[in-house]
Amino acid sequence: ASILSKKLAAGLQGLVLDVKTGNGAFAGSMEMARALAQSLVSVANGAGLPTRALITDMNQVLGHSCGNALEVWEALDVLGGKRREARLLEVTMALCAELLVLGQLAECHDDAIVRIGRVLDDGSALERFARMVAALGGPADFVERPAHYLAVAPVQQAVPAPRDGWVVAVATRGIGLLVIELGGGRRQAADSIDHRVGFSDVVAVGTQLRAGDPLAVVHATDRAAAQTAADRLCALFTLSDTPPAPGNRLITRLESD
């Protein structure tokens, strides 16, 4: 009810939901995620709002960054073509494709993917984002001068891998809780948020590392906070002498009844 009431009240013509599953998600299992997605889709469609859902894996960080300003930087990099992490790009394009087909703006999924790739590559998507920022009351030159508006944490510290090995698992929820501990999220409604803090360059499952290679970079307000976060983050990565087995499917489409 909480999720759909706002969507229905807004008078949407179509809705695509990204239901996360895995150790970093509310729905920890695929069974729970599928039940949640099916419930949301059934209720929304029953209320007259055409709705689709994708169930996407959250057993590791999506993209390279965690934290408010850092994730905005990553979004700008994706839209501008500077750096596009494969999993983040795949999920984003899949969601966009569903919405284009649902809105009858593309004939099929493949047609939608081609159109999305085109606007990413020719700069149209970044230009539209700039217009959205301005329309919402943000600076008109945000895309041209993001460093002028996105504050940077005073301390940035790499988190070294404790040993050689392959990254085979990540406690994703733990990383999110660490961002909150750094000040990047609220424990109570009255808490303020430090938009500067978080983690960047977080390595993906399947990455092979040497001892001392960075697992991520901590962005913190001071050295003590950075070191505490670094120590705790290191414990959230599982390293093995052998590469991981094939992981969970990144995207599962909930088929409509």
C-alpha cells in the first residue's frame, strides 16, 4: 500500500518496478521477491495502472559507488559515457526498455534497447537529465559543473585486500549500514545526511586481487572514521583461492498472468 499509493495518486500511465533480491535487499530470497513483485503488479494492474516488474540481483553493489554524491557522480559518468559498470548498465537499460514498450514508444524489447543505446551515445540522455535537474529547481549548469555542486569528503582512503584471492561474496547489506554509520543515511527521521561520504571503486564479485589491492575507497569526514569504516568494510568481503561459481541471474522478468 505504501509503495503503490503514491504511484496511483500521481496519475501514472505506466509503471515498471525493480524488485531487488539477495543479501542486500528487503527480499532476501527469490521466492520472497517473486511474491512481492507479483503482489505489487497484481494490485497495480487491478487499479488500472499498467505495471511490469523485474527482479534483480542485489548480492553485491550495483555499480561502483555507495553514497549520495558518489552515486550521482556515477550516474553522470554512465550518462556521459565516461564509465559504465556492466551490471548497472544492464539493469538500467532493461528497466528503460520495459517502460518504452509499456508506453508504446518502442515496438519490442530489442527496438527499445537500440533506442536507449543511441540516446546514451549521442548525449541526448545526459542533456535530458540536465533539463530535469533544472526543472526540479537545481542549477542549470549542473551537468557542466558537477564538482561545483557535489561536495567531496575531506578524507579518502583505500581499503587494501588482506590477501591474494578472488572476491567470491560480499555482504551487501553491511556495506549499506556502513554508509549510514559514516553519516550518509538516517537512523532517525530527524538525522541530517552527509552527502559526501560513502564508498567508491567497490570491486565486484569475481575480481581477482593481490594482497594490498584496493577493495574500495572510503570517503569520510576524518581519519578515524575512515579507518573504522575501512576495517569493517574489509570484513564484508570474502576472498578465496579459487574463482566463484557462476552467480545468480542478474535480471528475472516477472511474467504477467
